[in-house]
Amino acid sequence: MSLTLFAAPMSSATPVVHALAELGLDTRPDTDIVMLDLQAGEQKSADYLALNPHGVVPTLLVDGTPLYETLAIMQWLGDRHGVERGLWPAADTPERLVALSWTTWVYVSYGMLINVAKFTQSPDVDPALHHAPLAADAMQRMDAALGRLDAHLADRPWLLGADYSLADTIVACVVTYSTYCGVPVDGHHNVQRWLQAFQSRPAYRKTWEGAGAEA
Ligand SMILES: N[C@@H](CCC(=O)N[C@@H](CS)C(=O)NCC(=O)O)C(=O)O
């Protein structure tokens, strides 16, 4: 099976690069990682838009068929390549349900709050569109959300229990990104401990160190 990942440094694609490294797929001869220059607009070329009509990274070509949206790519990598390596729970296990719940939660529910906080106060957004009360509300909701994640991690080192899984990469990359957006994790000791363990993984260091963080 050939895999071609279209990515960019410090982008939504970086968690996928990390997952390929965890799975040992990044060094396989039939895996290619193609870095696009987003500043130069390579993601808007006709050839790329034919693969991903949204003109963003990541896109993963699986035997020539494009798959896009980071969460879908990560869950597919787990299903197709993670189960056999013990890095993603098998179908029909309770752990698979836990993995799908937390990984979807972080991209959809928690991710929505990150976007609200970003668009209502970011210097990159037209100040006329800023909204301080909405931004403060989103920050508060993210803190409460991290509190729920903290409670989940209180009696297990990793999201699914005793062992690391790709679910940790998916959730931890988004939580790490939110810290770059100014959301503190200081009050959430289990989240802090889990993020530190995640960031100590060799594949994390290989992928992220020097690359910055964006989920
Ligand atoms: N929801 C998408 C977001 C992808 C996305 O926004 N990627 C950014 C990089 S972080 C991008 O390619 N931006 C280029 C552009 O908008 O032209 C996903 O998770 O795959």
C-alpha cells in the first residue's frame, strides 16, 4: 500500500507526520512525505485542488485516493495500521469506543472553542470582528473541558489505560496547540503529567522539536 502525505511544517499536518513516525511508516520505501510551501500558495495549485478541494494540508493519498481532514486521516491510520502494532484498539473493543469519543471530542468540541477564542481576539483577525466577552467565555469553557480531561486521566497514565496509543497523539497535539494559543494547563496536574510523558516520546521529538506546534 503506497502512502503520500502532503504536509507543511508547523501545520495541521504535523500530527499526521508524528503518527507516521509512531507507526514506523515514515521510513518505508512506499511512503512519501511532500512538504508544500503554504506561503507560496502551493496548496491552491490546480493539481493539489484536484486532490483536496479545500486547498489545505494535510492530504493523504492512499494508493492514489485522497483522504483529507486530520482527524479522519488519524483515525484511518489507527484502523488500518495501528491495530496490528498495538497502537490503536481493535474494532468491537470498549477501548475503540473510548478512542473514537476522545479524539472526536478534541477536534470537534474542544477545537470549536479554540477557534472561537482565536477568531474573537487574535491579532491575525480584523479587530472589528473581535469580541472580548465571547473570547473570555471560550477560555473559561476550555478550562472546564481540560478539567474533564484531567479527571479522565486521574487513574490512568494514558487516555486508553496503561499504554500509549495514537489516541494520545491526536488529543495531546490539539491540547498542546491550545497552550500555544494561551490556554494554561497549570491547574490540571494529570493533563500536565500526560503532556510531559507524550512530549518525551522519541517520535514526538523527531517530529516536533524545532518544528513548532499547530494542530
Ligand atoms: N480542518 C482541517 C484544517 C486544515 C488547515 O486549515 N490547514 C492549514 C494549515 S494549519 C492550511 O493548509 N492552510 C492553508 C490555507 O488555508 O491556504 C484539517 O484538520 O485537516
